[in-house]
Amino acid sequence: MQPTQRDDRRPTLDISLELSGKSWKIAATDGKRANPAVLAVDANPLWQRLQALLHRIRELQQKWGLPSNCAVHLIYEAGQDGFWIARALEAQGMQVIVVDAASVPVARHARRAKTDRLDALKLLEVLRSWLRGERGELRVLHVPSSEAEARRLLARERGLLQKEVGQHRDRARKLLLLHGCSEELDSDFVERLAAGKIRRADGTALPEELWDWLMREAERLELARRQLAGLERTLLHQLPDSVQRCIAQLAQLKGIGWVGAMRLVLELFWRDFANRRQVGACVGLVPQPYDSGNSHVDQGISKQGNRRVRALLIEIAWFWVRYQPRSELAQWFVSRTAAGSKRGKRVAIVAVARRLAIALWRYLRDGVIPAGAQLKAA
């Protein structure tokens, strides 16, 4: 969404939306009233609540004598409701701004007043400032398409299933260790457990309660394994050809497997970046200095944006240093940490991750291989 400058000659309707589970709070103004109108929408289910919101907007247009085709600007904070509201309202011709809640300025009093009404009014004030061109503080999010958001869920489901498999294995292993068993949870673990071949350290049978628990745990482990294997067989084929080509292009680089390439493309490189600063800011790997008076403190990275991508990039950066030793990034890391501590290496790898994200973006956009990097054998 490209930001637009307010044209005061045209009638406009500015609306803020404070979302909650039971109801939505609306604050609206046309810029000509001393006090904004504050309304509540509490219809259920959510789609009816959205229709009620549109009905309230039409009522305000009629009450204030605004034309039905007047410009409508609406703002709300990103949260568990996601972006479906923004896409539905944009389909009605509105300009919707979804913002990071942490970027909305608030009073710093220890006991500041906070209600849905006050939050809606504050959001409306922020919206009007943003439309006037004051965009220094507010962080506006890029709304993905429904297709891109759905594809992103595939990678997240695979990660959750993989984590669930590890959790079941670890839980069963620890239950066995309580009785001195160090059995491997291999493919025939369930058969050996059912046949009574898994016994305590002294050779006696497992307690019945423990055996029942392990059988249920083994069933859940097997189910998670089957679901993970089924998803991995079909995951890539569910993606468009253009996305598959990007994944294959990333996976050609040593140190990046198909899983990491898939997650990077679906979580990060689904959108177009204008410059390298946008890439670094999107993953939250840019430094946040604190320089005021005599205080000069490095606060570390901002940690804004997608935390999954941030963790993935740092993991890939470690693999990059290991499997791409001739690349400029790996050599820079080695030179900076040759005589450093473990903490120094952890700090330096974050810088490698930020630079690597920018290098991979250029590699996908322009085909420029990162300096000194090697491709996998065909």
C-alpha cells in the first residue's frame, strides 16, 4: 500500500478501530467536529460484525452529509485477528492502515489510563497525524495477499509438526530414564513396547501406569510422524511455479537446504523490498543505539518484525560460516572473532545474518551470487 497525502479539499472520513474479542470500538471524525464520534460494534459472528461496521460507516456518512464515495481512511493494530479485516475493507474501496501496536506512542506514566475508548481515540489521533505526513514514528505493516498468507501457514505447520515429534520423543525418553531404561525410540519402538521387551534397569517389567502412558505417547508420536511425512511429500507441489523456482534457486547455495530456503521464501521473500534497509528492518536485525547526553549505549538489535525469520537467519548464518568458508561474509566473521569470546561470536553472527539476508535478497532479485559463495554440485 502506497501512502497518500491528505487532500483537505475533499471530504474524508477518518476511522480508528480498536479490536477485542467481544466487541469493536470505533472512533470517527470528518475533521470538522470538535469531538470524534465513538461507537461500539458487538455483533457475532465476526463477519456479521464486519457488516455492522460497514453499516455504521454508511450511517455516519449520511448523518454528517458526506458523499457515499468520500475517501475513508481506517486504522487498526495488528494482532490475533490478522489481516482479513484489512483485505475485506480494502475491497470496499477504503484505505486501511495496519500498524504495529508497539509503534503507537503512549503516555509514559506509571499508571496511565487505558480503556478501549481511549485507545480508539488515540489511534484516530495517530491516523490523522500520519495522513498529514507525520510518519516518523508509526510503523505501518505490509498486508499480504490471502494466497501468500495461506502458503506461509504450510511452512509453519511443518515446523510445528517437527517440534511435536521432538517433544513426544523427548517425553518418552525421559519417562524411560526414570526407571533406568535407555532404549532408542526407533521405528520398531512401539512393537517392542507392546511385546514387553522394554524393561527396567533391573530386568523387571515396567509399571502398568507407565506402560499405558508410553503406549499413548508412542501413538501420538507415530501420528505426528505420519502427518509430517505426508506434508513434506506434498508441500512443494502445493506452491506456485514461481515460488518453487525461488526455493530451488536459494537451495543451490551451499549451507542452505530446501527447508530453510522454503521458509525464507514463504516468510520473507514473498514481498518486494525497495532497498536493503527495508530488508534489515523487516527482520529486526538492525542496531538500536541509545545516544542521549552522556549516555552512549548499544541496545542491540531492534527485534522487530518476523521473529521466525530472525531465528532462521541466525541459524542459516552459522551454517553459512561453516559451509561457505571462502565467502566474504565467512571471512569477515573469522577475522572479527579470531581472538574473541563466545559472546563476541554471538554478536558477530547477528551481523552476518543481517548481511546475509540482504545478499540473498539481491541473489533472488538480480541473480548476483554472494561474494565468494559456492553453489552445490549439480
